[in-house]
Amino acid sequence: MQWPDPLGLVIAMKRISQSLTDPALNAAPYPFYDRLRQMGELVFWEEFDMPVASSHAAVSSLLRDKNFGREGPAFDVPDHLEAFYAVEAHSMLELEPPRHTRLRKLVLHGFTSRRIKTLAPMIEQLATQKIDAFPRGNFDILEHFATPIPVLVIARLLGVPDSMADQLLRWSHAMVAMYVAGRTREIEEQAAQAATEFTEFMRSYINERRATPADDLISELIAAEEDGDKLSTDEMITTCILLLNAGHEATVHSLGNGIKACLETGHVPNESTPIGPLVEEILRFDPPLHMFQRWAKCDVEVFGHDFKKGDAVGLLLGAANHDPNVYKDPHVFEPNRSGKVHTSFGGGIHFCVGAPLARLEMEIALGTLFQRCPKLRIAERPEYKPAYHFHGLGKLIVCAD
């Protein structure tokens, strides 16, 4: 990994070692990101075995670079993971044009801004119900607020009964565990089993909706059509699973990280505080997803490094959001911040399709929480999960009395 500088000298890409399970990294990765940015636009992270980009300029550029995509090199799928990767095969997140273009257009027929806006009263009602049920004294606000609201929103959006929420969570947690560091054979088998069960449930539910349409996303996806083309059942199943896994996991962490940031800094929203900018600062300051991977579609030179077709590069979204060349005092939580948009929802053709829903959930849930609980405070030291990719708290003990 070398390239010539303008004087003809050979410069080697700098390398760095940092354990992905280090508690210090998972609690506060931003000092490490500062070190990375000082080492160059691309640095080889040994534990990932690939170069990573950490500046806002490099991450933003690679998110939109058509020479890089989400489809990695082909590999032999182990027998015990066939069910898991059968679902992944139809995921917008893992596809490139023209399949991605077709699938995204069809999905957006059902996932419209109009439909998302109609969910606002339901989200407010859910938030109010959860707050009314808060225990007295100290309690984990992740368990009682941040976790149940997103899964119930997705369930109702899909038209799935509330009674399925706990099962949906179990399936989602099992499948998402495939993306964190240090996965084991047991984790893989649990993910495959969850994929099998989730698929069987969704197939049955989609068939039911084909016979009896309702006012829900599944019925909309069944009816969606683009130039005479429709989604297959497998594509609908994967889309519903993706919306739950990606949308729920990220929104839970965003709510938890946001509550922590507001309480620790004193930037608590009130009637005179616009909630929209506060949510955007939460997403910039402590985002739920910190690394998104891309693969070179062809031999290409980027930021002084020659990538071969199939080579991987990691885009550090959390690092880009703390780039001092873009954000003044990036490690300061400032809800009135103005400037470039954060990278937390990705960019380019893979920009998060669920971003409008995530923003709406956060605005309503956080606004309702702080309005109803003006005395809310952190009661115990927050604990982050030992998982690098999804950056979030394991628990957040608070008191509302």
C-alpha cells in the first residue's frame, strides 16, 4: 500500500491497531478518530484489515463515488448461514444498480412522506403511554422508553399486531448481532434461525395481506408498481426485515445517546427550543452507526491509494461528524449548530430510506419526554455496549421524580 508523492518518493499508507472490543473505544471513539485524521485521509486499520476514511471530505466523497459500491466479492456461504444470506440477497442495502434502483423506486411507493407524517399522532400516543408507565425511583430509560417505541412504530407501520413486538425484537437482535465484532458460531446459528423464522412469519403475513389488503405498508408494497414491475414476495420480506433491523436498532441508540447528551450538557428541549436542530445535533454528536463499508467496483486510485477491484474501504461516519475542518468545536454538543449536514444517514444512492421516520420518531419522542419529565436526570454512570459498529448504550439509569 504505497504511492508516489509529487517528488517521486514512495509513501506508505500509515497503519494503526485498535481493538474493536476495547471499552474505551466503544464508550468514546472520538479521541481515536482525531488520531486517525492526523495520520492521513486513508489509514490501514489492522483489526478490520482494510483502509478506513475518517475525514468529512473523504467519507462524503466515497459515499457518493460511483466507483465504489455495497456489493463485495463473491464468497462461499457456509451451510449454517444459507438462511441468513438468502434474506440479504434481496436487501437494498447490499445491492447496486440496476437492481438497487428498481427496488428502491418500488419501496418508496409505499414508504412515502405522506404515510410517514400520518404516524405522528400514534408516535406521540406511544411516547405518552410509556412515560405514564415509568417506574418510581431509578429505572432504565432504554428498557422503558427508547427500545419499545421504535419497534411498536415499525410493527404498526407494517400492520403487525403489537403482541408480536417482543418476538420481532428477538429476531432483530439475533440478526443484527452478525454485524458486530467478535461474532461466534453460536451467534451465526442464532442469526440464521431468526432469519428462517422471521421469513416464515412475513411470508404468511404477506399472503394474508394479498387476500385482505389493509392500510399498512405491506399492503402498499404489494400494490406498488413501477413501469409494470412489482416486488416479489422475497423482496418484500427482505425489505420489511431491513426496515425493522436497521430502523429499530439505529433509532433505539439515537434516542438513548440523545437523552444522555441532553441531560449531561443541560441542552434539554423546551417550548422555545426548536426540536429539529436538536435532533440533527444528536445524530452528528453521537451517531448510532459508526462504520459503513464499500468495495471498489474497478481498479481505481483514490486519495493517493490504488484500489483493486473488490478491495474494501471503511467509511467512519462518526469520525466524519467530528471533523474540526467542518465543525467548530466538534466535541461540543451544540443544538444551535449550523454548517454541513452530518453523515449519519449515509449518502449517495444508499442514503437511508428510513431517515424521515427516524427523525420524526426522535422529534416527537424526545419532545414529549422532556416536556412531561422536566426533572429527569441521570442516576447512574451510563454504560455503552461492547459493540463497535452499532454505537449505543447498554443501559441508561435515570430518575424522573
